[in-house]
Amino acid sequence: MSIIIKNLTHTYHPSTPLETVALEGINLTTEKGQWLSIVGHTGSGKSTLAQHLNALIVPEKGEVIVEGFVSRPKSQDLRKIRRLVGLVFQYPEQQLFAETVFDEVAFAPRNWGVSEEDLEKVVNETLLEVGIPLDFLDRNPFQLSGGEKRRIALASVLAAEPAYLVLDEPTAGLDATGRKDLIKLLSKQKKKGRGIIFVTHDLETALMSSDSILVLEGGREVVQGAPGKIIEELSRGAIRGLRMPEVLELAMCLEQKGWAVPLTWSHYDLFESLKKQVRLS
């Protein structure tokens, strides 16, 4: 089964002086067990698209279909969609509300019908999965560090066992180690069969991790496809607001100077290619 979006358009403040078209004619399909990255600069429509995926915003034009359930106003399918698709906000403070870590992580599974006798096991296992020790259970989530809040927010969504996990700018504010740990955690979720929808302006991370990438600009699709297709598009010219990975930029410069190197975002692949050519010369 899959998430299917057909000709999705969304306008904020329609028929007013503040009218803004946030999304226009978006089409995409992603499945469980796949990693889709939605990439674009600030204001490109990424977050608006993310909020459509779990029916936080219901389509005004076009369709969002999750595992056969259609997102429509006042539809009984909305609850089923929100059960299937978990959304982690960019700023965890917007998501956290409980007085203790336990209550925060327990809220969703309790709401979806997990018994009280099973709840402690679910919470404990989920916290350990995201790297939070169990002595945090009685702590106030608002008194934790930024990275810890982000992990608690992720745990609060994972505890409900969603089929798809949507993360809005999850690497924002993380150092290199934090980003690496997050990607490792999400890769494990993908191996479990969850669909990962990774919303980011970080093109390098998207290229390294994704099965498919959708690039947005001004609410419209610029290009969509496998990482190799995105690189081909970048090689033809920059995409506004996106920073080209330094390794890819270096590979393009070397190619222009006559080196037979792959257009790659991988440090290892570029190094190995150069090493072989140096040996042959």
C-alpha cells in the first residue's frame, strides 16, 4: 500500500490581499519501506505538504490517499489517516505538552487503545529505541535539552506504531553526531517497513539516505526521482535556495578539468575514483 498525492494545490488566505499559493499541482507516490525526501528552501511549500500527509491540513484541491483512505473534510477516514501517518514537527516545543516524559510518550498509544498494563512496556521500549534512558520518565520534557526534546517528540510519535513517519526539518540544530544518530535511527525504522518522509533543506543528507527525492520551489515541483536523477538536474544548473553538496561541486569541477570522475555526493566514491586514476597515471 502507499501514499498517493494527485494534483494537490493549497492556498493560504484565499480571496484576500494575503492570498498565497503554497502548493500547486503536486503529484507523488511513496510506499511503506521507502525513504522519500522532500527538499526545498524556506517557503518552498515543504511544511504545507508534510501537514497534508497526515491530514493536519485537508486538501482544498486535489487528492491525498493513504492506504486507500481519502483525506476529505469531516470524513471518518481522517482518524485512520492520522493513525497511519505520524508527524514530527520541526520545533518539538510545538508538539510537547505533558508534564512528564512518560505521559508525553504514553499519550498517543493510550489514545489509540493500548491497555494500561501494556502501556509501560510500550513507553519504555520506545524511549530506549530513540536513545533516551528510563530515568527520564518522570522528568519534565520542557526542561530537557533541544536534542533530548527532539528525541522525546519522535518517541511520542513512534509509540503509536505509525505505518509512515513524516519529519519536518529533523536535523535542524543538530551537530554532525546528532545528524548521524538520527539518520541511523530512521534507517532502522525503514528496515522495519515504515515509510520515511524526510522534509529538509539539507540536500546532502537527502541524497545519501533517500530512495526518492522531490524538490520544491515556490510550491511547485522542480524535479522528482532517484538521487541520480537529482544530481543530473543539478549538473545542468543550480536550484534556487539549495546548497549543492561540496563533494558534488568538487566532482563537477574535476570533470570540467578533464578528470573522469563520477558525479557523486559520496566522499568515498570520489576518493576511490581519484585514487585509481592516480595509480594509473
